[in-house]
Amino acid sequence: MNKENLYKREFASFSGTCPYACLHCYTFNPNYQIKGEDSIPKIVSSLQEKNPNVIYISGHKENFFEPNQGLELAEKIFEAYHCNILMTTRNIFNQEELNRLAELNSRMKEEGKYLFFCISIPALKSYQKLENNPLIPTPYQRMEFLSEVYLKNIITFLTIKPLCPNEFISIEEPLEIIKRCKDYTTLVLSSGIIVDNSILKRLKTFPTTYEYQRAPLMECLENDLSVQYVDVTRELEKIQILCSQYGLPFFQHSMPAIEYIKKLKK
């Protein structure tokens, strides 16, 4: 496999509106272009000619809102393409679903492939500033679930996304998440929040003044609506320092994290 293919990825997602409706999510922008398919066979077949090295079950909605449906999608993708898979979720699984995840992980390992399981926990006591929906498990439930997944010998990514400026969510909250999860995660992923006018209206208490970096046009938006990366450089530095103290690898992007794991396992 050539170097280009090592970094080739594709996204797989069910279509439709995400039931979690997180307040920071760009998919609720009125100009968001819905992508994805409405059935597992259609999703699997849509990937047929793309030949990715890793498929992300992530992106347009919470694909594990019904865990068994998301797990079936992952199983069918692996059966069809025998590729690496990255999953991202804010949900938790029951024991039967967790065992099903572990079985998939074992099958993938037998073929020399990797399952990367990302659990997103952006805040603790302030989490409802972003996740104002009782359907979403609490951060404490997700931290417990992270430990259960890790103890099944599955590669776990503690994902602190989005990372918000300290004026909105205290940096002490993601630092506390890392402290609590340090023994149950393979590495930490974190990157800053992306906002536009529609997101700012949803995040009613977001600070009115903040520094930002101009973001490139997002392909999923019909028009360029002043999408901005909020500058969280200082917050990221504190996370990186804490991860270094615990010997935890830290990354801002998932593909370098995946390549790190692959090299580590060789």
C-alpha cells in the first residue's frame, strides 16, 4: 500500500437529523447539506469504489443512537472491505452491545486491522451548555463506559471535542476528565470549537468576544457563512502538558493518531 493510501479515509453515516441535537453542531446550520444513506446496504455499497484505508463511522449524526444498528453497520463495512474502522459516539452500550463490539474487535485483529473507538466528552458540570438533551448520557456515564471499552482490549480515544474557550467552559473541566480517564484511554484527541452565526445563536451564553482563525469553506455547507475556528491555543497547551505528565499521547487530528497507533503496534 502506498503512502497516499495510508492517509485515505472515508466517512459513513446514516442520513437524517441527529436526535442528540447538540447545540454546537454544524449539521443544524440551515445550509447544511445532508449526506449519508438511509439503510446499511446503501451505505456499504456507496463506499465500493472509494478504496479507503480507514472508514469513519462518524460525521453527520450520532450513528450509535441505537447501538445495535451502528454495530451492524460496522460489521457489514468490515465484511465488505476488511479495512480499519474508527467509530465516534456520545452514547453508551449495554453489556450485550459491548460484547458485540469486542467480538468485532477480535475479528478485525485476526486480519491485522484496527478498531479505533472514540468517546466524546467535552465537559463535566457545564456539559449542558453544549449537550442540552436528556437523551445524551452524562459525562460521568460516558467516562464509565470508556473504562469498560478499554478493559475489553479495544483501542480507545478520549475525545475532548469541541474544546471551548475558558470563558465558556473552564479548562479545568476537560483537565479533570483526563485525570479521571488517564488509566482507561489509549490517547487523547482534542481540537477547538467551530462556530458560525447559526451556532452562536444556539450557544446563547457563548462569549461575545473571542479570537479566531478563519476556517476554510466546509464542503458540507452550501454557502460560506463565516465559519470560524475559535482560538483555544492556551487551552490546548494545558491539555498537552497534562497528557505529557501522564504519558498519554495527545493529538489534535485523528489521522496522525491512527498512524501513531499503527506504528506502535508493528
